Amino acid sequence: MTDTLSYLLMAWMDPNLLMLTALGTFAGIYIGAIPGLSVTMAVSILVSFTFSWDVNEALALIVGIFIGGVYGGSRSAILINIPGSPSSVATSFDGYPLAKRGEAGQAIGLSTVMSVIGGLCGTLVLACAAPVLGDLALQFAPRDYFLIAAIGLMLVGSLAAGSLAKGIVAVCLGAIVGMVGMDPVTAQGRFTMGQMELMGGIHYVVVMIGLFGVAEALYQLHNLDTAVVKQNVSKVIPPLAMVLRFLPLSLRTSAIGVLVGALPGVGGDIAALMAYDHAKRSVKNPSRPFGEGAYEGLVAPETANSAAVGSAYVPMLTLGMPGDAVTAVIIGALVVHGLNPGPMLMVENPHIFWFTVGNLALANIFLLIFGLMGIKLFAKVVELPKAVLIPLILVLCTVGSYSLNSSMTEVYWMFGFGVLGYFLKAFGFQMGPIILGVILGPLMDTSYRQAMASVGDNPQELLMELISSPVSLVLSAALLLIVLGNTPLYGWLKRKTARASSSPS
Amino acid sequence: MTTPKRVPVGERTFCVLLLIFSLVVLYQAFMISGFSSISSPGAFPLGISAVLLIASLRVLYELRGKPTDGDGWLTSFKRFKHTHFPRHIVVFTLLAVAYLVAIQWVSFYVSTFLFLMAAVVYLRRGKVLSALFASSALVLAIYLLFTLAFSVYLP
């Protein structure tokens, strides 16, 4: 108990960690707010810079960036109608109309407070749910891991914007990239095409930096001349009555955020859209019609995307499965630091878990402080011209991938993935599913083979186990439902039942 | 699901290439250990490659019947270049490649400074003085941050 408390307060007590968390949160707000810089990009590059650090320090900085970045996206969404990050797409629906009415300050203030409420809800759920799930996870068999990973990949494939087929292509591409190199069991080369250099595999931080850094930077060159709209920002701190008025809604949408965030693979962007949709359907008398500057339309996505941050850590810390793209990168960070994310992490390194919980709470406090001040300075930073920003991103990506292994090979790989990512992006393939594939593919491979080996390579017996074990049964049913829900069969059934119910019998 | 009216130029070609790539991947997966055992090193790669192949087929199938511009090969290529590779992206990419090559020849800081300088001047269409200022400031920041604060290995 005292151990837990000391881990929990570690970031609060150690001035070094306190400063890093503050720095991360502050930097995160700006990174999130600058369109073209994403949290995933920042965290991917940071992982390579911080790997010589102590793991706590690296995690403190990353947690800060994560919390700050998810929130920061809302600022540019409100001020210039360009979501700074995918999770603030829904924020711009009502945030920008508010700014146009001259209520930008009020909107930013409210979104800050709501983000903090959401963030604290997410942290609380992480603190309560993860230990329970962690204990449960120890009883999971390899086949269950296989099923959970498959569910995660199906979800991310189907919920990613665009077509399901493209999502699945992206996931498979990632999984194959993840499997390049020596087979972990037999040390046989896979997808190496006889090249010795590929036997060590492709470092996935390199893939991440390429896809989220270079590809994104190249893509940003398309809109080099986005006009910056100046807004008059004043009166930032929202009145208490306003916060209280939206509290019930914010708790409901936090719940949505927490639930969606905890699903493996699905993160804040989807949570925010779902919460916005929920607010639209459930709020009877919004302050203004939705889409024309309703405060409810701002509260819902902002609480949900921040709540999803904490809960995205749940599958990551208990199962070793990323809750979203950023936690996928954080898994990379933990591996770089010699930790093994998975069910044993909570047992072997309980300090990582409680430290993360305490750190998330701390970052939320800093978010409240930084979010409500420094707005004037902020308006200047968003004006940083892309012509300077984009070359700088490339330099940072180069330094980042070089420092992983002190070799230029990694840098060339990174650039190669960047160009590939640019093409994929241009034709509507998403980057997030690729990264999740890179992490989850090898995990599925290992758990599949363990599951098969445990039944003596007998598929029939494995099928029997899927039905007889309650955990596996639930997971298989869920997977089956998701797969069916995405096939034409489901649409056909739906049409049929709709027709049956509408026609008088 | 939204169905765009037209297939973006080059998408069909890209998807065909993707299909060919999936076939190569499937072959490579088969080469790992063939169909020797259900839990061989190649079993899961084979499965995932099969899924990739099916999904790529599906992507191509989704493009059917959608109008393209029906232009000749050269016109399509030009349109493709115009949409996805406008001149500034090509120039920037070439600059980036030159930069990555140059790092090994001249030192990291020199090449970084030259690259930033060239890229900023090009992207801002002139404005040499401000580019000079921006690149010097950035190189200084990189030095302070990475060499002094992070102590990262630089190329």
C-alpha cells in the first residue's frame, strides 16, 4: 500500500519529473495546436531521443505531451477551423462557429475545463479498471490474446475513415512489416528475401517516424498557404455556473470516451465523434442549434477525447495491446527501455502502472493551469510558417531515427516509409491501422502458435476450447459479431428486418 | 461510406500495384515453410498475406464502374503528377534526399543548415534573409537541445 502510494506520488514529489511533466504538457498543447504536428508524430520522434534517459523521465515527458496534445488540437479547431489533431475534428463543428461569434475565449476556456474533467475521469477508470483487468489477464490463454488482437485489428480497420477493405489492407501491411526478420521461435528468416540486413527486422519506431513524421510532412506541403485567421481572444476562464450546467453531459460523454478508448486500437478521434453524435441526439435544448456554436457540441468531443487518453492505457498496461496509435508508440518506448508490455508488466513492474496513473493526473492539473493562461502567446506560435516547420520536421525525423541505432540505414528506412506513407495517404489509406498492425501482427503470430502448440496442432481441439472456455467464448462471439457487422450479410439482414417491420402484416 | 464520384487519378494503378505486391508477399510467405505444419513459422504470415490479397482484390473491386477521365497514358500521368507531385513537393523530396546523402559527406550540422536554408528559401519563394535567420536559429536550437540537453548521437 505504501509502495503504491509512493509510486503514485512519484511524479508529484520528484522536482525533475514534475518539471518534465509540466514541460511535456506545455509543449504538447502547442504541438497539438499546430496543424501538421501531431501527438503521434511528436511521441514517435521523442521515443528515439529519450531512450538513453531513465524510463520514468521519458514516460513523464511522453504522458505530458499526450495529454497536452490531445487537448491542444481543439485550439486550432476553434480558432482557425483546422483540427490540430484527428481527435479534435468534432470540436471544430461547433468550436469554430463560436469563434466566429466572437466567443473564442469562452470556448477555449470551457474546452480546457472539460478536457481536464474528461482526462481525470479517464485516469480514474485506468486506476480502478486496470488492476482488475490485469488480474483477469493473467488467466488469459494465448488463444484469448489472439482473439483480442484480432478484435482490435478488425475494429481499427472498420472504424478508420474510408473503406473497410482499405483499413484491412493497412492493418495487414503493418503486420507483415512487423514480422520481417527472424522468427522469434525458430530463428528462421521471414520476408527477408535472403538479405542478411533484414534478419534483425525493421525497427518499428523507424516505421512510426516515417509514417507519422515524413509522410505527414510531405502531405502538409499540399496546403502550404493556409491563411491564418486572427481571433480576438478574451475572457478565458469560464464561469462556474456554466461548468456546472454542462457537468452531466460531460460525465456522460466521458463515459463514452472511456469505453471507446479502452477498446484495443480505437482512440480519441472516434470517441470524440461518437460523443458529439450522442450530444446531438440526447440534448433537447442546446444553447444554440448544433453546428452553429452550441456549447454542448464543444463539451462532448473535448471530454470524450481526453477521457480516452487514460483508458487507452488500460489495454496497453494490462495486455500489452495499444489502445490507440499513441499508446502503440508508447509500447515501442517501453520496449526500447527494456520493459515488456503485457500481462506480466503489472506484476513485474507495478511502479510503471501507478507512476503512469499519478502522472496522468498531474498532467491534467498542468493542463488546467497552462490551458487557462498564455493564450496571447499561443496565437503567435500557431502562425509559425509551414515553410519553416516542414523542413524542421524532416530534420527531427532524421535525428530521431539515426539516434536509435547510430546508423544511417535506419534513416533511409524511415525516409522510405515516409514516401510510401505519402502514397498510401494520398489514396485514402490510414496510417494508424498500419502502426497497430506492426505491433499487433507479431503478437498475434506468437499467440496463435502458442495456442496451436498447446492443443498439439489440432485445430478441432482449438475450436472446442474456444467454445468451452467462457473468456474465449465471449471474445469469439464479439469477433464474430464485428466480422458479421462488416459484411454485406449484415446490411441485407438489416434491410430485411426493416422491410418486415415497416410492412403491415 | 462515401463514394467519390471519380476515382482519384492514379488510384487504379496504385491498387493494381498493391495487388501485385500482395501476390509477392503471399509467395514470400509460402517460401518460409510452405504448408508444412499448422503452427510453422510461415503459418500466420501465410494467413495474413491471404487476407491482404483478398482485401486488395476488394479495394480494386470497389473501384469498378467508377468513371475515370479516360485520357491517354501520358495525360493521366501528367494529371497524376499535378495532383500528387506538384513541383514544390518534388523539389522538397529531392532536397531531402540530397540532404540525407550529404549528411555522410559533410557533417550533420553543415548539411542541416544548408538543407534548412535551401528548403525555406524555396518554399517561401525568396526571402533569403529571413531564411538565413530561421535556419541559424533552428540549428542553434538543435545543438542546444540534442547535443547539450538530450545528448543524442547525431549523424
